[in-house]
Amino acid sequence: MDQKFKPIHVIGGGLAGCEAAWQIARAGVPVVLHEMRPVKMTEAHTGEGLAELVCSNSFRSDDWENNAVGLLHEEMRRCGSLIMRSGDIHKVPAGGALAVDRVAFSNEVQAAIEADPLITIAREEIAGLPPADWDNVVIATGPLTSLPLATAVQALTGEDSLAFFDAIAPIVHKESIDLSKAWFQSRYDKGDGADYINCPMDEQQYRAFIGALLTGDKTTFKDWEKDTPYFEACLPIEVMAERGAETLRFGPMKPVGLTNPHTGHRAYAVVQLRQDNALGTLYNMVGFQTKLKHGEQTRIFKTIPGLEDAQFARLGGLHRNTFINSPKLLDSELRLKAQPRLRFAGQMTGVEGYVESAAIGLLAGRLAAAERTGSAHPPPPRTTALGALLTHITGDADAKTFQPMNINYGLLPELPPPPGVKGKDRGRAKKQLMSRRALADLDAWLGRKEAAE
């Protein structure tokens, strides 16, 4: 290991921790990446691989001109992101989204980390605050931080950890899906036009399905968990059903943009499944996060046309996520105000989503490395997706009502639409202008001469 600089310690081998370690090493600084699995497992992980995706396999939209998460993808690529590079190598069909083979993706990230001479992997739990002689630490332990470390942070800050429940969607073996009833098609034929398997329901089937969701046996919470809120972008389907009989039909089960080739008509509701691995043997049920007990999932989901004989590679589940009150506790460079040697990254900071978590890991790594080397490296401009996300969690958000946030254009400073653009085209035009400005400003921040196209 290079002895020119004292190593930086990164705790957590998820997306944010791996990205932070990668960025630190790119700056020529040695790093020790601490991952507690398999010494100590979590409620949600199934293996010991770095950067394991425990929920969806989708990084969401890859359209940088018209979608904020797609913009974040492109910014991270320009920053040399390991997570984005690995995702691009192992992408699977998903329309306009970037979805990955989760096993191949994890293996790719781990291989890159293991091969880097500046990165040492330590398989151990950090049970409490890091040792005092670790003067530069990135804590990227994610939503399932071990209790001793979470308790130590809570004691240090004097703040109660905020928390929410996150639900996992089931995965189905493709060979068990009845394609005489289901069919391949993307909404509005986006992407390759046939990136999803669609299972149709008529009105009677849909009503019966909603009733089964409402009456099905569900996971019960402990007393101390009962007031924990869900994250709105990842609600269990039963919670959505409780909000109204039509909620799912206007959410993950919306039939618009699809035509059933078996009937020539649009179904009343549709269950979509998205490819989950490169071989195309596994498909996950899009938007079907659930807290139903496993037996109930099998019973109820097999009432879906095309899934009568479904074989599940993984059933859905529910786990408790924790995050800190970042606007109150962190400075503009993600350092804990109460102890600045500790820098936080990833989902624990109150960002939501794989890409957002990795993005904050990227920034934490760069900022930690700059601090170690004594080089000037201010945070990115808030006109970029990276800068907007960072600014939101470290100051713009209201600490009293702070909740997890995905990247969105509302976090970036607005621009007026081009003159003469009217109607629905105004919003799209504004987004494109904001995206182009973001990439130009990011290139300037990175010291690159080329402008965003």
C-alpha cells in the first residue's frame, strides 16, 4: 500500500462505500474498505458480495436530457464512476431505463475493488465509533447500519435516527410465466419495444386482486416500529391499495401504452415484469414491493393471469431503513459537525435510490481525498444534479421535516423555457436546458474543456 498518504477508512461495502473507495484511490490515496458481511449479515442481503442490490435491479431512467436521474447517471459517468461503469457493462433490457444483472454487476464492482492496489478490503464489523486515530473516515453503512455503530452515532449527535420501511419486490423464473396469456412489450414501445413481460387483468380480476391484497396476512411490526413512515416512492402494494381501489391502476399497474396482442385491446390493468439478469431467466415484478407474508404472496400473486404456475426465485420482504438528519448534522462537505473526521455517504444521509446513494459516495470519496491531499476541491455547483442533491441534504431541506429524497429537477435552480415554446413542450424544453447547463457546469468543475452536447 502507498505510504505517501495515511489511509482513509470507508465503512460499508455497498454502492456508496465502493464508489467512495474507488474515487479515493483514483486520487492516489490508499483506502481501507470495511465490510461486515459475511462476519455479520443484515436482514436484507443474501450474500457477501460488494455492492449487492437488495431491492430492484433498476437504476431507473437513463435519459439525461429529460430525466433528472438520467442526468445524474451522465454526470457520474463523467466523474469516472465505478458504479455506472459496472452498470453499463452488465445492463439488461429495460426500455428507457438502465437495469442490470444484479449478480454480474456485484461481481464486476468487487473485482475492480479487489484489483486496485490502493484499496484493502477488511471483512469486519465496526462496532461503535471508529478508533480515534482514524482521522478521515467515510461512513457508508447504508439503511441497515449495524446497531452498535448506529447507537454510537446517535449518542454522539444527540439526535434520534429517523427511519422508514423499505419493501422488496418478488422475482419470478421466466420459464414459469405463461406467455399464452402474457406478452412482451414496453409502454409506448420504448427501448427495444419488448423489454417487459405484461400480465393482463380484466376489471373483475383486478377487483378480486385488490380485495386479496387488502385482506391478505401481512408482516406485523414491533411496537417500536409502528410509527415508522414508509418512503413514498417505494410503497408496499398493499399500502397503495389501501389508499383507493384505483390507486394501483394509476400506478405500477397502469395499462396505458400497452396493447394485448392476444385480444387486440388494452387490458383494464397490467402487472409488468422486468428482466433481472443477463441470461433473461429471472424477472422481477415491477412496483410490487410487499409486506405480505410469503405464503400469502404465493397464493395471491398466482391469481395474476400468466403467473398461475409462477415459480419464485425470491419473494418480497420488508426491512427497516435508518438515515440521519443530514441538514442539521452535516456540513456542506458531508462531515459530521459534532466530529468532522467522520464523513457520511449513501442512503444513510437521506438520499433515496441506488444512483443517488452512489452519487453521494462519489462526492464523499472525492472530498475525503481532497482533504487528505490538501488540494482544493469544492463541492460541485448546485446547477448540477450532483450539486443539487448535495445541497439539498446538507442545507436546503428543512431539518424539522426531513425525509428521503430522489434526485429531481425541483432541486436544481430553474431556467425559463425557450421563447415561443408553448403547452406541454415548455416543461420538456426547460428540463433539456437545465440538463445541458448541468453538464456544462459539471465539465467546468471537473476542469474539462469539452461542453455538454
